[in-house]
Amino acid sequence: MTTQHDLFDPIEVGDYTFPNRIIMAPLTRNRAGEGNVPTEMNVSYYQQRAGAGMIITEATQISPQGVGYPATPGIHSDEQVAGWKRVTDAVHEKNGHIFLQLWHVGRISHPSLQPDGQLPVAPSAIKPEGETFTYEGLQEFVEPRALEKDELAGIIADYVNAARKAMQAGFEGVEIHAANGYLLDQFLRDGSNQREDEYGGSVDNRMRLLREVVEAVCAVIGNRKVGVRISPENSFNDMYDSDAQNTFNAVTEMLNGFNPAYLHVLEGDMGSDKRELDYAHI
Ligand SMILES: Cc1cc2nc3c(=O)[nH]c(=O)nc-3n(C[C@H](O)[C@H](O)[C@H](O)COP(=O)(O)O)c2cc1C
């Protein structure tokens, strides 16, 4: 038997009870200021939306390497923490609740956005089809550099550092962005992950980085303050998996083992009507 809930009934999410079931989806706005610091425009934008049961912020880079677009905010410098603190204070002043979405774009970047003009990084050196937004306008994606295995501990540490800083900035929790063709999703799906080490090949190997990130973040801020977003059949950012049902059945089972605050699933394909998977099993 299912229970009917009104949109305006409270809902329990992890450690919290939110006053209604309206959740604002994460939306990139490209409105950060100098140093990728949230500005007054971000403060009023989020405060205006504080009546939602919960806001998930726009994707926010965990490190200078994690950036992929102009004017997106970060959560790795003290100035960014101070900027986000103004946002969370403004949301809390209106009795709102807000989670920060943690982001590393992986190959969906461009050397002109990367520190010292370096190549974007990815599980494998596979160039996505298409063009990306840069400060000089649309430019073709480049072939990324495949991450060395010994660099992955540093990326996990960046997620942990960013999650700690998010809590310092006053967020209720974080959402780990493992959707939409960014770094963690690039590891999950075999179209972008052709590694031959223990981070590629089998589904278990491909989800190893996500598992390690979730485990490390949960250990530091508590599993009931951590959500995860996935997008099993979204082709956005040139993504593909040869058996998405099998991959994401395993991913959700693995995530369930952490008893996170929530799982955020983007169903179907953002760019088409395609929706073929059995989400009941995901
Ligand atoms: C302008 C724009 C920015 C977006 N930014 C993000 C983002 O930062 N993080 C994210 O996970 N999804 C982002 N999305 C995806 C949305 O959260 C949402 O999933 C998508 O619009 C599809 O809507 P639906 O999930 O209700 O079908 C963005 C979408 C749009 C149109």
C-alpha cells in the first residue's frame, strides 16, 4: 500500500525534516564573481527560493582543476567559503534549507579554463564530441589527459576538503554530482572509461572512484548529510554505456550500502524523449 502525501507535507531527508516536498534542482547560472566567489546576485537568487523544502545549489567546483565553465562558483578557497556563508545565512534567515552540489567536470572543460592552461583530466584520453563554453566563446572539446592512478587519492581529498568547507559555510549537507557526464559519471560509464587498472573494466571497478569519494565524504560529514546524483541514460556531454541498466543497478545497490540522505536520479535523457531503463530497479 502506498501512502499519499501532499506537496506541502513535511519530508524527512537524512538528518533533517523539511517543511514541504518541493526540492529545487541544481541549476548552473554562471553568476560567480572574481575568483569564482559567490556574489550578492547569488545571495538574493537563493534567498528568493528559500520557500522550497530544500534547495540544491548549482554545481560547485571542488578544486581549480574541477572547473569547466566561466563564472561558476567554487568551494575550495576561503573567499568562496565566505561568499557561500552569505548565501546560507540569507536562506536560513527565511527558514530555508540548502545542500551544496560538489562538482569536478573532468573532460568537460577546456585548457583556457584550467590552471596554467593544462589539459582537462578524465578516466581515459577520449575527446567528447561537441563544443564547450569558454570566456572566448564556444570552442571544440580537446582530448583530455587520462588520470594516473596515483592522482586519484588527491581528487578524493579534494572532495573531502570541499565537503568540510561546505559545512563551514553553513550548508545542511552536500550532493555529490555523479551525473550528466562529469568526472564521476565519466568513470561509471564504459563509453568514457576504458581504463585497464582497477578503476576501469568491470562495473565494480568503474564505480570504485565514486564509492571511495562517497565513503570518504560520509566519514567526514556523516552519511545522513550526503546525497548523490546520477543520470543513468542521459547522453548529455557525449555519454554512453553499453549496459546502463546493469551498471546503475549495481551503482544504486552500492550507494544504498552507505544509507545516504538521498539519491537524486535524473530519469531518461535530457536531450530526447528516450527513457528505456527500468527505474524501479535503480
Ligand atoms: C541551465 C541549466 C543548468 C543546469 N545546471 C545543473 C547543475 O549545475 N547540476 C545538475 O546536476 N544539473 C543541472 N541541470 C539539470 C537540471 O537540474 C535538471 O535535471 C534538468 O533541467 C532536467 O529536468 P528534470 O530532471 O526535471 O527532467 C541544469 C539544467 C539547465 C537547463
